[in-house]
Amino acid sequence: MTKQLAIVFFCLLLLTACGGAESTPTPAPAPPTLTPRPILPTATPTNTPLPTSTPTPMVSPLQSVLPTPSPVAEIPVYGYEVIEEYPHDPNAFTQGLILVDGVLYEGTGRRGQSTLRRVDLESGEVLQGVRLPDQFFGEGITLFNDRIYQLTWTSNTGFIFDPESFDLIRTFTYPTEGWGLTHNGEQLIMSDGTENLYFLDPETLERTDQVTVTANGAPVNMLNELEYIDGLVYANIWQTDRIAKIDPSTGEVTAWIDMTGLFPAENRTDPQAVLNGIAYDTETDRLYVTGKLWPSLFWVEMIPPSSTE
């Protein structure tokens, strides 16, 4: 029995020795190496096109950000033909021109020289006139409801005259400069040298509306002398030989009239002698134009673009 216990004890010692060898701690495995990844997966190029009705051209990153300009309709440009040339006072700094019931009225500028005058069309003779006070620089004129309205440039003051006697009826004020003036049968339409046209109540002279004049979305400024013809506003563009035809409801330029060569620059003795003055005779459907310090006034007819090519 003692011998058997000794054998058991010896076996237990052997087992303990073996277990101790296996319990030696092994090094912990190294953490896995992480490969950096983009937040969003990178798209894999493919030859399969997107479903479009027409092939989609490849574009640069810049082109894909900026919108592609859409084609813009070209604004027609009219030419002109001189039908008749009339004498005009070469000292008249023309700022306004109208023809009503066969009578030509003209407003002139420059301080100390500004006038309102009635002129004989055929001879250019001044038949009647009134001079503005010397501090005023006369500008555009129009005749509406038996009253002649005349603007001044920087004095924020307008005058209203009796068209027969040229007696002063009253004055009025406005917050901008005064350049061109016309009417649409209901309201006065005024320019101030910017891209804006202003609509005024003819009785209160309060501004009722305004539009910005644009050509293909770009503002057109320097709007000067005005004339209302068949639903459109014709405007001289200061220091150019162009007249803009403007839709007064939207401000869009619907056409240009190129008056280049009517009175060539080399014949002008003063740098201020620019195209300015549009008058329309509703009874005869005739269009008349002149300029500041020009010796002539012209009856012209517009030539459509198709005829000028």
C-alpha cells in the first residue's frame, strides 16, 4: 500500500512539472496595421456612359463648376437714310426736341444760354423763345396736356410752360439729375444719365415707377434725350452715334439705330457736339434728329437690318 502511494505521488510531481512549462506567458500579438482609407470611396473609372440622349462631352473640373453661358439673341441694328436736311442753329446746345401739330419745339442747355424755343422747321429760324435764369442748365422737354415740361441738369428743378405764350405756369422738383423727357400719353418718362427710366405723374410730378434699361442683361447707361414712338422709348446714348429702342415695360433694348456718319466727327468744332435730339411727327410718321451745336437737322428713315447687310 505504501509502495502504491509513492507511485501516485511521483506521478503527480511529473504532471505539475509539465503544467509549469506550458504556463510560461507568450508575447501578445502585435496590433494589425491599419491602411488609411478615404472618407468617401474613390470612384472607379468606367467606360459606361451616363444615360443621356446625346453623348456627354468630358469637361474640366472648372467647367463643371461654372454654368455654361447660354446663347444670347443678337439685338438688331438699324441703319438710316437721310430724306431731307434742314438748317439748324449751330449755337443751339440741343437738349430736347419735339414736333407737335407741325410745330417744332427745342430745349437748349448751358448755363446762361438755356432756352425753350419754337422753331420753323424749314428755315431753322427761332420764332419764339424764353431764356431760363442763368443758374439753370436746360435739359429735356416734352409737351403733354397743353403744357411744356422742361428739365434742368443738376438743379433738381423743372419748369412747366404754356405752349402758346411760353408763360411760366409752375416749377417742380425731383431728386435726381435731369436729362431726357418724354411721355406715353399717361405718364411722363424721364432719364437722368444712368440706366434708369423714371415714370412721373404729370399732375403731382411724383415718381410712380421706374425700370432699368438693359441690352442682353447688361445695363445701358448715359440715357439722354428721349422720344416715345409707337409704344417704344427712343433714347440717345450720350457721346455715341447710337439710338436705343427700349420697351418701357421691361427696360429691354429691342433694337439699335446706328447714326454713324450723319454728321461726321471731323466736322464738329466742339467735343460736346454729339448726337442729341429726337423728334417724331405722329401725323406724317416722320423721324427727325439733330445734335448739340449741329448746323443741320435731318429727316431720316430707318433701314431694317436685313437691308443693311
